[in-house]
Amino acid sequence: MAAPSGRTRRTACSVAAVLGLLPLAACGGVSVADDTSTTFTTMGFGLGDAIATSRIDDARKALDGMELQINEGAFDEQQFLSAVAAGDPPDVVNMDRTLIGGYAARGALLPLTDCVREQSIDLKQYRASAIDEVKLNGSVYGMPDSFDNRILLMDASVLKKAGHSASDVDTSDWEGLRELTGALKKQDGGKLTRIGFDPKIPEFFPLWVRANGGSLISDDGRTARLDSPRVVEALAYTTGLIDEQGGWGKLKALRDSFDQFGKGNQLVQHQVGAYPMEDWYVNVLGDTSPQVDLGSGYFKDREGRPVNYVSGTGWAIPKGSRHVEEACTFIRTMTSTRAWVKAAAAKAKDVRSRDAYYTGDFTGNRKADEIIESKVWKPTGKKAFDEATRRLYDIQKAGFAVPANAAGTEFKQAWQDACNRVLSGEQSPKQALEQAQQEAQSALDIANQGRE
């Protein structure tokens, strides 16, 4: 099929913009596919490690006779919507699952109903919270790929020097956590040199809301709850923790200086006492700094129950994909139990060959994780890392995700902007969330029009 001409692209962009598929500013007519019927293209996926390359090798074999073109790099919204509007999309796209509902509502993604039925894909193999993120009005529009859990990580040496232990980092006790934050922080003159406790907002704000017994949106994804009392209280508390450490500017400046993926990371340099973090960072530490005095624990709600905010990416098929059947085969292969276990084994072998610690892998495929935990992961002999891995596998059953919704990007942007306005001192938590509520509900109402 020939690529659309420049005039055709402009017309497609204009029509799509009017229909709400994408903003006019996005109409760049970016092509991501070669002009050939035998080339299969992807977007939003990189080949950074064995987990990626092993599964791509499996997918390449499954696409027998086709050339697989991996357009590496992070998902780019403007490039994606421009390509869809111009009728020249990639065959499959990997994106944050929180965005899938919004793109589905705009008509930019195809439902996977036929794909699931025709290729006998067992949805029960995937984690329920991940499937909930890719469903809109009962239809599945994506398949879960990565799966990120949240766990508390700590610098055990910092805690010990302050007369505390890992059990003292208790997110169910908000007043006690506030006091601990003050005891662990460190300043040099007017400069913050160690964060006592980092609440990790805006990005982890849904975790704090859930811990406080609230929710950002109704279970059906149609009604925003951003200005509800429990959400406001969560924002007031978390921004208060930051204010007590000198404010957002000082905390962010220190956070931005972290050598996060290096041997001189924030735990090695004792630049943070404790904070919630995604599961993959335990692997990073096991690889770059296995000597670190690591502590870990569960993030708990105010009733003392473990709570786990989960997120990750998903594979979807854009409207206009040239190879829909092959796209289904690709997605099925990339997210299969067999592919994940094989990839985890390859990664474990690579990590261990460098005398580093393999601390497990966590995926959107429940069955794969069970096999990886029991057959691929092995105790490292380092108690702290083994405890962290065990906690991560255990906490998966307590996972929750923000319900899918038709506003997608706009809804997420509303609550993140509210957090940032409070952090920058522009508004109070109540004012910021009242504004966010109006913005989010308006976006939801518009996106849900005609989808009754």
C-alpha cells in the first residue's frame, strides 16, 4: 500500500482534529512505516535488555516471512496520533496502560475482541488489575506488557545511625512518619543533602489516595473524585512532608542530582532515608551496587494493610494497522507465559555472569511470574535483596490500578497538574483539586459523549 500523499495527510489530520482524534498542532504527518506490505512496525518499545531482545526474537519467528522493524524510543503521543490521522500508523504500539482508554474512546485503537477469540488468548493468564486498565466499556483494547509494583526502599545504615529500624518506616502512621522524616533528613546550611522520606509525588499520588481510603475516579471510569475530602487530605499530607524538608525546590534539586542508575546512586551516597519505589529498582541496585545496605517494607494504608499501586505498559493495535492479524500474533507472542519465562531466564543468566544479583522479574502475565519466582529466581545469599524480592512477589496480589477511562491523558494530566500547583506554591490542596475536578470531569463528559 502506498503511503498517503502530503495532501492526503493534511486532509486526514484536519478531519481527525475536528473529530477530536488529535490537536491540530499535532498534524505533522509523521510516517513510521516503510512503504512495503512485508514490513511490520512497532512504536514505543526499546531493546534495552534481555527481557526485550529475547521476546522480540520470539515475535520475529512468529511473524514468519515478515521484516520486523522496531522503532525504538519512548511512546510519542503527537507522532502516534499524527500517524493514525494520516492513515500511516505503526502495526502495534506499546504505551502506558493509563492512556489506552482515552485513545480507544477517540477511535485511535482497535478493540481486540476478534484477536482474543480467533487466537484463543486466555485473558485469565494476565493480572486482573492490568486487564482492567486496558478495558473500556467492557471491550479489551490492549494486552498487558510490563507490570510495576511499589515497595518501600530504605537506606538501612541511615536508619541505624538515627536509632531506627526498617519497621519504623510505617506509612500507616502518618504522624509517626512525619516525625521520622524530620529525624532522617539532613541539611547543610540552607541546602537539603538528604531526603528523610520522599513521598514520590506527583507520580505516586494514587498510592497515597488509596492508602487514605479514597479514589481518584469511580470504578466505572466516568466520575472524577479529585476534590473529595480523602483526596484533598492525601495531597495536603504529602506536600506537607515535602514542605517540612525545605520545600519542593530543594527536594527536587537533590532528587534530580541522583545518580539513579549508577554505582553512586542515592542509597550508596546516603541521600535518601526511605521512599516508595517501583520493583525494577531492586534489580538496578542488585546490578550496580549489591553492597548497599538495603532495607525494604510494604507500603501500608492507614488501617495497616499492604497496598500496592501498579502500573505499566500495554500493547495495542492502532486503527489503520496494515497487518491486524499479524499484530495480534505479535502481541500474543510478546505477552505469552513462554516468552516471559524464557526472557527472564536469559536476563538472569546475563546478570549472574557479571556477579550481580538477579532479583526477579514482574510482568503483566500472572502465570509467567509464578514460574519465574519458582524456577528462574534463586536466593542470592544477600538477605536484604532476597527479602525485597519476596516482598515484591507477595505484594502483587494487593495490586490496584487507576480505573480505565475515556479521557486518558487529560484525566491523568489534571491530577498531576494539581499536585504540581501545590508543590510550586500556586494553590492550596483544596483549590488545586477543585480546579482539577472541573478539568477532569469536563474531559470525561466530552470523551464519553456518544459512548452510552
